[in-house]
Amino acid sequence: MTTATGPTSATVRRATDAPPLITPADLPPARHFVDGEFVDGEFVDGEFVDAAAERVIDVIDPSTENVIARIPAGTAGDVDRAVAAAVAAKGAWGRLVPKARSEVLHAIADRVAEHAEPLARLESANTGKPLAVSRDDVGMTVDTFRFMAGAGRATTSMAAGDYAEDHLSVILREPLGVIGVVTPWNYPLLMAAWKIAPILAAGNTLVLKPSEQTPLTTLKFAELVADLLPPGVLNVVNGYGAVAGARLAEHPDVNMIALTGSVTSGRAVARAAAESLKRVHLELGGKAPVVIFPDADLAAAASSLRVASFWNSGQECGAACRVLVHESVAERFVEQLVGEVEALVVGEPTSGDDVEVGPMVSKAHFDRVTGYLERAGKEGVRVATGGGALGGPGYFVAPTVLVDVPEGAEVAREEIFGPVVTVETFTDEEEAVRRANDVPLGLSASVWTENARRSHDIAGRLDFGTVWVNSHLVLAGEVPWGGFKGSGYGRDLSVYALDDYSRTKHVMHNHGR
């Protein structure tokens, strides 16, 4: 398929004689992980029974469209049993001193590091990620556990003191209890780590539902660390969001529901959580504007976007997907960006370590992304490069740059979540800021200019949770990640995540004599 306005020039590099990424021995148990062990079937009336065939979910390799595993589709009963295990475990885990929990998190980081390459290969087999992306995910997973292991020992609060006469106030920080977690398909292992590490560091237990499309590294993680955590502290229930995820969100014994996912999923979780008034932590979608001023280093911007726009095949909520460039330099910038994009290596993860762009994660998502491209072509948006699907097998879409994009166009406002960058032009700063903010999402943005005063001013006026200056999509465990507006609320990474997963209690002592 190509759009009516441009050709698809990229090709998919195929592996002809490379060994497979994984063997059956590399797969985790295709079961739920509850109370410290893998369990079969579904939980009904207090006992496990065999899962019916229609309750099994196929896990697909998106590069080949082959089934690589089958997992059980969890029921509300499965979630209930997992929550009961987390409730039973929360008291002892929450009472551990920070040093004790820290040592467990360090041990988890060591275990993941020891199995880094098998985990990366399993991630690429399940998601189609280039191996460079999967290896980076595993590396940051290790770093996330190491950071939270230290941060959990160094939390700060208001100083104890007399704030009312003859009364000593002490602020205690306590775990919330049981956290329900729903993770997405685009970063299965890393997004699980971003949740699990601070949740455990803060003294909570959890039940995690991975995406039904990409559960394998989460299950493998549970297998690897099973002997490091007390039973019930970490539980994993497979299944669909409408069943297992919904039960987690509404469960009366779950104290918080934390989700990384789509805006639609976030709304559903928040509605379900409202009945029990549980806390909600949402990291949702993004539509990151890249605001390029006339004095910007255009070559550096184009080179940066080669990575920041197409990392993880564009299936990235912080991706630099919407360029707003000053009209005076737009033609030169587009020429340099197209040159970078046309040099991208598209292929199966087995076809070489230099592959930069892989497939879309599923047939449904492939259809969604190509649907945006088809509609853009009908609306007169011009394709500078790419523009459509690439030949199968696999769910590959050509890295695409769309130009002549009018203000308010669907492709410029809605999250495509694929290897697609749109380019719009502006005439002055006021227009640039207004149009950058004129989207319903507010996760991240970047500003490109050599003028220091302008960079501070514009960054402060952009309504996004993270704003980079002369870079894009650079992350660190020490700083928070999260958005505004439709991108949700709550913060991942940093000490702010520990704040989200804990509560403060004021204890006041009357010491008057």
C-alpha cells in the first residue's frame, strides 16, 4: 500500500540464514505468577481449573507473524486470587526497613544484568524491536532498580518540630498497600520496571497485568526474581484489559491503580477506580512538538530526530513526531531530515545489530498506522519519503515524513504511534507556541534554538511535562517522566515516583508539662 501522494522507497532487510532469536528453552512459563509460583488455569470457587481453549491468547512475532507462545487469558477470579496474595504479603514487606528492601532491589538488578542478553532477545522476538532498542531497555531496567534501591533509603520529609505550642509534629511516610499495575505493549520490560521498582522500594506489594500482546519478558522477569522476593509481593496475571485490567481497577482491596497506556485505557481505568476512590497513576499518550527556530542547528536537529522520531519504530509516547519549523528554514530542514530518514535501516531484529526500525507490534496497530497515512493522502498531505506499508511477512511501515501539513490536520493532532513525522511551518514565536500547545496531549516537547533567552522563555510556555532544548528523548532515572492534560498525571522515575506510591501521616504529640 502507498498513499496517493508519494512512493514507499524503503525495503525490509530479512534474515535468511541467521539463527532464531530464541529457542523454546528461553520462554518463560506460559502461566500466571501468583503468590511466588506459576499457576495454571483459572481460579474458580477457590480452586484452579484448566483453562478452556478459548481462554488462551496467541503471542505473535510481528516480524514473521508466527505464533511464538500461548498464554492464559486471566479472569476476574485470577485477579482476585493474586490480589489476596498481595494483601497477605503487604504487612511484612511494608514493615521492612528501607535497607532491607534496598538489598532486594539491588539483587533484582544483578539478576536482570546477569540475563541481559536473553531478555533482550526475548523482547525483540515478542515485539519486533531492533536488538539495540531491546538492549537499551534492559540496561535502563537495571538502572531503574539500582536508582530506586538507593532512593528508597534517602526519602525526605518536613522536619519534625513544634508547629503548635507544646505539640511535636512528626511526618511518617507509609506504603499505600497493594498497587494494581497495567503495562503497555511498546516497552513491556522497561515499563514494568518503571512501576515495579518504586512500588517495591516504597514498601508496597503489587499485581501486574502485562499487555496480552507482549507478556513474555514480564513473565521471564517474574521467573528470574521469584527466589528474591517473598511470595505475594509481586504477582503477574495475564489477560485482556477489559477483563483482568478492569477487575484490578475496580478491586476494593487495591489501593492504587497505575497504568501506562493509551488515553482510552486511562479513561476506563479512572472510571473504574472512582467507585472505590482509589488513587490513580496514569502515564498516557503523547504528541510531541519539535519547535525549530531559524537560528537552530538544522543538521543537529535532523540527526537527533533520526533517533528521537523513529526509536522503537516510532512506537514511543515521547517520540519527536510533530515538527513545527520556521518557514524561512523549512525547506532546508526537510531536505536534511529526509536524508536522515532515507538512510534508516529497516529490518527484522535477526538481520543485524545495525537495524534501526522494526515492525509495528501487531496487525491491528499496523492497520491503524497505515490508515492514518491513507487518510492523510486523501486530504492532500504530501509524502516527502515513505508513506505506506512495506512488503510482508511482518507488520512493517516505511519511515515516513509528511509535509505541507495544514494546521489542525488529523495526522498533526492525533497520536499515530508509528514511524511517521509531520512537518508544519510557522512565522513567529507566538504562533509556534500556540500551535505547539494546541493538542490534547502534553507529555513532552523540544525547542531548537541557539538563543539562550529564547530557549528558557519558550520552554516555560510549552504545556508539556518534559521539554528538551536542542535534544529530544533523552531520559535519566534521576528526573521525572510524566505529562499534563490528556497525557495523564503521576510521575515515573526519580524520587517523585516514590512520592506517588507512598502516603504521609502526621503524628502530633502533646508534650506540655
